[in-house]
Amino acid sequence: MNENNQTRKIHMDDILCFFIILSPLLDMLSFWFRHTFQEASVSPSTVLRPLIPIVILIILFWKKPIKGKVLIGGLIYGLYAIIHLYIFQQVKTESSYGGLTNELQYIVNYTFMILNLFIYWYVFRPKDSRKIRFSVCIALSIYIISIFLAILTKTSSSTYIEGMGYKGWFESGNSLCAILCLCLCMVIPIVKERKINAIWIPIILLTGVFLTTLVGTRTGLLGFGLILVVYLMAELVVSILKKNKINKKLMGAGIVVLLVSVVCVGIFGSKTLERRAHLHQIEANIQDEETGETAHISGDLLKLKEQIEQEALPESYMSKAAQQSILDLYQYAQEHQLANNDMRMQQYIYNQNLVKNQKSWVLFLFGNGYKAQFRELVMEMEIPAFLFNFGLLGFILYFGPFLALFAYFAYFGIRHIRQIDADYILLVFGLCLGFILSFMSGYTFFYASASLLIVAMNVLLFQKVRQIEEKPKLEAGDGK
């Protein structure tokens, strides 16, 4: 019986590793399907992606120790989802950017994110997690090779609607950059393993070239260099604390790569710099007729603001609280001279004011609906959206576990500063980077492949914590 259980566990961790490798293929399938059948609201990957976690959960469910926990967790998340969706149906108006199906998709994605966290932790907690890292390496290879293949065959989609930047056969440039940066946090430490670094170093370098020069996002331009600097600093700090000899070859190679990246950007240019210059050019094109100067909110919001002042908008189109929040946004933008193309800041200010103007404890707890807002005011910044649009309970249920784990791993690392390695530091930084990207860029936790990588980093850190905690016990056992 024990032998059968062991065989089944090995089978499950292989499936979960295959799920990570499958992620870029599912992302490409989603892109191709949506661009081929533009009227379709659901792609095959939306249906296929949950199958593996569901199958694994069904297998685990019948293990008596976790059956009760699964039922309680399912009841809590299910009850929240029902209440949130009911509220969404009540508060959405004619101006809402999405319907019940769209809102349900976000609830499902975030719920499966938590489900994946539990499943990967439970399956891999008694196992060596090197398989996970190898799976991430393969996934990164598929991402970057497919991107350059798309560019070379001139079939790559552009990062921005103006045609700037390349993002291969993927939906979102920002989400793609988040995925590649998170992968690098798990892949870069293996460059010290001489047997395999000849395979993965070219992949890392190609990823760096793409992020710094081709994709056109600030996440890409700054992310690669920042990750490399953090890793080199981590290696230096660990060597000093453990009084080990500094790996001069590794440090020198890292510095050379950074310098080459800067030189390449200077000589060949960067789509990111091109994009920023374009934004500065178009900023002056939006004029505020009321002041005769450059507007500080987008053109569509400026028109809405004028209609609200003329009392031309019925409440069936937009609630009074939403209308007042747009007026509050306009006033704030004028006072603080916001850039009219800084949509993330405008979304943040609007949604913050909306919670205040709605004056509802029910909406504060369960959320006022992510897709219930006007199209330009749907938040791209995920962490504030968890709080504003999914409510305090949604913030705790969906973001709370990841925040708590990050705090634990950071505390553990500080407490055991002399036992951790550079890999541990880079993984903790990777979790922090995931939060930063989710806040500043958006669509990190919602994007299933990115959230799966965050789960993978947590599992790798769990393993490192276990190894550090068990080391004194093993040494004591050897002494006996």
C-alpha cells in the first residue's frame, strides 16, 4: 500500500512540473484562438488550464488528513465568490466594461491561484524541488525561442497599439515581461552548475536582449538589470558572511553582461525609450477646453466629466458615486498636474474615491466589482484592485496568503542569515518583484502563468527552509 502511494505521489509531481512547462503553450494557444475567433469570449486554454489542478485536487481530496481542510477552504472561497458576484450584478451599470461572465473569470483565476499554491505545497513538501526549477528552465526556453521565432518570421504581435515593441504570440507585453523576470529569478542561480550552464546561459542572455531592447516596457528594460544586480550582490554578501572565497569569474561575467546591456541599449536603442518618447509627444495633444491648457486626465474621461457637470448622464449609465468620483479625479489631477496618459494613477485615484463615495460597508468588505467600472477606469494595478474592487475579504483571501508567506520567508532569511544562500535571497526578491509588478504594472496574479511561477518560487523557498531546519538534526544524527 505504501509503495502504491509513493508511486502515485511521484506521478503527481511529474504532472505538476509538466503543467509549468505547458504554460507558454497554453498562452500561445489563447493568443492564436482569440486572434482567429475575435468574437469568442472564452479560449480553449481557459478550459484546459484548470483541468490538471482539478484532477490533482480530486486525488488529494480522498486523503483523509486534508479532506476537511479542502471542504472548509472551498466553502469559504465559494461563499465569497457567490456574494461578490451577486453584488456585482447589482452595482453594474450601462457603462460597466464587463458583465457577470467577465467578473467570474477573474474570480476563477484567483481561486485557482490559491488552489495551485496549496496543491504544489502539499505534493512537493516531502520531495526535492529540483524538478520545479528544471521545468521553469524549459518553460523560459519555450517563451524566449518562440518570441524570437515570431520576430524573425515577422508574425510577432506588437506590445502597443501604435505598433511599438514585440511580444511574440502572447496577449500582454506587461504580463510577458513579468513572466520572464520571474523565470529569471529561478533560472539565473543555476549558472554556477558547470554541467548545464552551457545550455541555459544562452537562454538567459537572449531573454536579457529581448527585455532590454525589444519588448518596449519599463519592466523589461529595468527588470533584467535589477535581477542581475540583486543576484551579484547576494553572492557577494553570502560570500562575506560565510567567509568564503568570492567567485571572481561569476562576478566578472555578471558585470560584463550588465555593461554589454547598457552599451547595446545605447548603440541599438530600446523600444522602451521609443515608447516613452512617444508618450511625451502625445501628452500635449489632449486639451482641456475649460482651462485652455493641456488636460490632466484622458480625453474620454474629460468628455465624461463635462457630461456629468451638465447632468447629462442618467444613473442607469453610471452611478452617482461613480460620477462624483470622476469629478474628484479631475480636481485631484488638476491640483497635482497628473500626466493625461498616466492611466494607472488615474485609475487608482478614481477607485480610491469610489470606495469613499459609495459609503457601503458591504461593498468595502466584498468589493464593488472589478469589471463594473468604465473601461478606462478598470484597474491595471492588481494589489489595489484586490482591496478596492474585491473588497477587504477578497484582499485577505486572494492576496493575503502570498503576503504572509513573503513576510515569513523574509523573516526566516534574516533570522538565519548565515545559513541561507544567494539563491534564497534571489527567490525572496522574486516574490517582492512579483508584488511590485502587480502593483505598478498589473496583470501578474491574474495572469495564470505568472501566478503559477510565483507559486513555484514559494515552493522552492519552502524546500530551502526545510533543508535549513533539518540540517542540525541530520548533523546530530551523524554525530551519534
